[in-house]
Amino acid sequence: MDVKLLLFSLLLGLSRAQQDGNECTKASAQSCGECIQAGEKCGWCIDKDFLKQGEQKSTRCDEIEALIKKGCSETNIQNPRGTVSVNKNKPLSDRTKDGVKLKPDEITQIQPQKLTLDLRSGEAQKFNLTFKRAEDYPIDLYYLMDLSYSMKDDLENVKNLGTALMSEMQKITSDFRIGFGSFVEKTVMPYISTTPAKLLNPCSSDQNCTSPFSYKNVLSLTSEGYQFNELVSKQQISGNLDSPEGGFDAIMQVAVCANQIGWRNVTRLLVFSTDAGFHFAGDGKLGGIVLPNDGKCHLQDNMYTMSHYYDYPSIAHLVQKLSENNIQTIFAVTEEFHPVYQELKNLIPKSAVGTLSSDSGNVINLIIDAYKSLSSEIILENNRLPEGVSISYVSHCKNGVSQEGENGRKCSNISIGDQVTFEVSITAKGCPSNDKPETIKIKPQGFTEEVEIVLNFICECACHKGGIPNSSECSGGNGTLECGACRCNEGRIGRLCECSKDEVRTDDLDANCRMDNGTDICSNNGDCVCGTCECKKRDNPEERYSGKFCECDNFSCDRSNNKLCGGHGRCECRKCMCDANYTGSACDCSLDTSTCLASNKQICNGRGTCDCGQCKCTDLKFQGPTCEICPTCPGVCTEHKDCVQCRAFGTGEKKDTCNEQCNNFILVKKKKKEELPQPNDQPYINHCKERDANDCWFFFTYATKNDSTVEVHVVEELECPSGPDIIPIVAGVVAGIVLMG
């Protein structure tokens, strides 16, 4: 990574960290209630003597650990917590209980049914919801069919749908009801021809078609399949001019006209069968219809009467009404329009798409497959949340599968009798403006059962109830004394509500905030409020200004080893107050002399002074951590000659007492003189050459290391003088005598 880019990233991260700061101190809370709404970690100190001179009232609000460090005892900290209470918790049940078949509204598939949550700002309250698909759960199915002319062949097959579908669905549930409705188009131009003849028969002269209509409820939901066959067989095809149909008008009326359709509080299925596209909101302008769809029921004698008055509904409007009425939609469409309705299915929760054959001969299998697909997936949804409230889900499905985020709302491949659990977490940020309880509801999509959750908001501390209005301690009655501090009346400010807001910035009051008649107000570290300095807060809650003029702080003292006061003291008003045995401006000077003791138990060997735990040698000839090393002193080699000789060669005057007198150094043997340490290898080294009783020389080095250990390196071979060569001497004497003779 480029160095400049890396530096920029680090600076940016530091800047963000500084901006984030402590949410408790950033809130500048003026009361305990404001403090606990700032975040779940925030507490309020009620100790009357907690604040130091120059500190603001909001200093009472901080994280719990920070308040304790500042001297507030845990018993004086207000820190209320949220709770979860279960109010209604009926056990899960199937359709049959103790041999008795329950009514639909007596079946329980989700547990618990009602809870009460006390929410503290920022603190998540968690609870579990358990769902189990009940066996033999009732089903209502409404078949909504396009009766435009192109669906003529399909109508013939649907005429016998009632009894056949009833037979198949009874394999799933013993309580099944079916209904039928049809739609064509709005009865205005340009969707249909409004000529008198075409209004009577919109088809060609050789075809007998019924008059066009928008939506008609042919058969309300019934358990009698033969009625379905009988009434559907009497239906006739109609016709319109354009290709898209008015199916959205029909879906809206089916969803909102519960009484006319006969919906029960059970599984509700709407089968929408067509071979064409659809009109939606805005298309009504082509026929001069501009009023938005009102989403209300307008059925008279089972006919939709307001198609010429209200526009088509929008997709979002349909989604809302289908969800409110717990209706699951199955789009049974021809292959040509399957992609269009697949996109629509993605916008409508709890819906499915199936491909019809050219004559709708496969409609029963399509409905059965779509129902199984819809019922095998459980998706939780909630109504609109109050302002500042958020919700999250974690699903625990079959085979130990868990999901979070948006997938935490759902579980798939659920069979009858399977039990799944959802972990729900609700969090509030702050309190609503009205401070009143709110109610939200959670339910599985497509089911009428729901969980009611009452939300109570913790907006004040317990000590708030014991407040003393117009207390004399609050500047003669200008505030309420509560939770150890004054909560000022409207228009008053200051720690004791001693000042009116109108007096905050007068020159006379500012003069009381200047130290030694200087020009800086509150040393540029605070604000002058009512003639009293209120010091600024730092991003780091551990750092703070204090003093009458905010002239002090606890972070500007000298540092040592990058630590404030060397880590051996505390910073008070920009000066270090050192711990015992430490001194200096940064508390970096130790008064402990044990590190200066020499081997003779004298401070610095009597040849120096102990300064901040280190020897400073006054005799310049001596060196080392305790002034015991003298590289230039004579006799070092001679002094240690006998001990080196006895330990290296077993000879010399101390060979008999070697173990007792000569064990104060480490001996290292070398093969050659060249292997001996050199002066640059380590400090304080002495090279020695000494002679033994046999006039042989031995070589060694003597060195004292920084840790006061002594190390001696000795050459193993002695260097002895050689004797006279006899043969040359004798030969020379003989030669001399001969020559002289």
C-alpha cells in the first residue's frame, strides 16, 4: 500500500475514533433521565458532593466504570435495566385435543401470545417465539378466474374443479372450503367497446358471450363442492378490447370484502388464474379515471360497482391488503406470462407461481404443489415499529440450521408437526415524544395468529419520583432537586439554576471567569455560564479540565517512556504527584538504592553517587553499574594469575585451595592466542601474559560484563623456552681445537 494512503487511512481512523467518543459524555445530559437515554452503558451519580469545582452537571453522566474511578460508589449510581414479561402463554396445539376437534380460533401454532417489554435506550431485550404447524388445520380457497374470451377452453375444465379439488384437499385437511369469482375489465373505454351491441355481447356475432364486468363474486366460500360445479357451469365467457386485464381490481375486492367472500381466520388461499397481463395504478387515466383506489369493499349484489370511479390499485397497495388479511396468493398463469408473474411474485410476500396448461387441465396439481410450497416456509413479519425502535430475528430451524439478518425471519422445509424457534431482539434508541406505551405485533405471513408485544419505555430514573420541586438548594426555588442535582425550570441554567438564559453572555459576568484579570475566558478551556466557568469535555472521558477558571487538567503533565508521569504517579493540575519512592517532574526518578549496591555492600563501591537508581561514578578511573571496574588500574593480571593458573593447568601456589578461593569467575579455554577476545568484542577487557615456575608463559584475558559477572579466556598451550642444541656446540668446540692445533 502507498505510504501516503496508509498514513491517510490511519489519520482518518483516528479522527473517527475521536469523533465517536463516549456516548454518555457526548450527550451532555442535564438530568438522570436524559443520561440513561443516551446509551445502555450510561449511569448517573446521585452523590451531591461528586462534582469538582469547574465541572459541569453533565459530568454526573458517564459509563459505570468511569464513575467509580471518579469516586462515585456503586450504591450512588442510577443504572436501570430493561425486562421481559410473558403475559399470555397458551401451549401449542393441533386441531384435535383430548379427542375433541377444536374450533379454528382455538388452535395455537405460535407461543407465547403476549409479552410486555420494558426498554432501556440502547439495551436489547430478547425473547423466543416457537412455531409449530398444526395437523388438520382448516383451509379456505377462493378461485379467481379471468373470463375474457381467450379463457374459453379453461372454463370448461374449471367447471368440474370443485369436487375434484375438494377430494384432493381433504387428504391435507378435513376442513376445506372453496369459493369462486371472475373478472374481465373496467366497463369504460378504451378497455371495452361501449357501443350498445357490444355491451350486450362483446364477442363476434356467432359467439354468445355475457356482458363485460369488472369483478363478480360467483360463490362465497363453502364446504359443498357440488355448489362450485353447479354455479361455475353456468358461467359464460365475456370479452374486452386490450390485452391486459383488470385482475388487480378483483384481487383487491377479494382481499377486503371478508364478510361477502366468507373468509375465516384460517389458512386463506387465493388462486388467480389468467392468460394475460394486468393493469395497475395509473392505467386508469386512459379511461379518464384519476381517483386512486381506496382499498375498501364496494360489492353490491356480489358485483364490484366502482370500477369506473377508482383507478386500479398499485402493487404496493395490494401487498398491504393481502398481508393485512393474511391471504396467500397462487398465480396460475400460462407459460407466456409466467416470467411476468414471477416478477410480481417476488414483490408479494407469501405467494407462488404455477404454469397452466393451455386448457387449465393441470390446475389441481398446480394448486396442491403451490400450497405445499407456501405452507412449508414460515416467515415472520411485524407491523410498523414506533420511532427509534428496531427489531432483529435469528431463526433456529430444522437440523440445527440457524440464520441471521433478513434470513433470520424464515424457516424452510417445515412439515406438519415440525417445531421451530425464532430469537427476537427489540432495541429502543431514546424515548418516544409522548412517553406512552406502544404495541407492535408479530405474525407468521399467511396466518391469522399473532403475538402482541407491549413496549414500555424507561425514560426516567427511580430517583426522579423523589424530586423536590422548587427546592431552596436550586438557587432559591428555580429548579427541582432530584437525583443529586438541580433540574432547572424553564429559562434557568447553571449547576444550581442560578442564572437566567438572558444573563448568560453579559460582560459583567464574563469578568468573573477571567483569571488574574487576563483576557482568556475560562483559560480557553470552558464556557462562562452565569459568571461561573463550566469546563469543556474531552473526547477521552478519562481526561478532564478542572479548577475555578478551568486552568487545571489531568493530562498535560510530563511523560516518561510515553507514559503520563512515567506510570508512577497521577497528574493533578498539570503537575505530577509521584508515588512513594519516585520523584522528578515525570516521576521517572526512583529513590530505591538497592540497584546501586556493589559487591562490598557499599553504595557505588564508595566511588560514586546513586542517582535515580543508577550509579554515577565520581572517580573517573572506575566504571560499570556499581563503579567496581577499573580498566587502567595496574595489577589486574598479577592479581588473578594464581587462580587462572590453578583452574586452567592445576599448578601454581593456589592449586591446593583452588576450589575455595578461585570460583568467582567463568573459565573458557581457547586453542590459540588468536582466538582470545579482542578489545572491541566487549568493554573492560584485559589481556594478560604471565610466567609460571617453569619459566613457561600462559596467556589469558580478564573481562567484567555489565551484569558484574567475570569471564576469563585462557590459551590451553603454554609457551616454554627451548634448551641449548648440544650437537652444534660440541661440533664447534671440536672444530675450534683442530684449527688452533
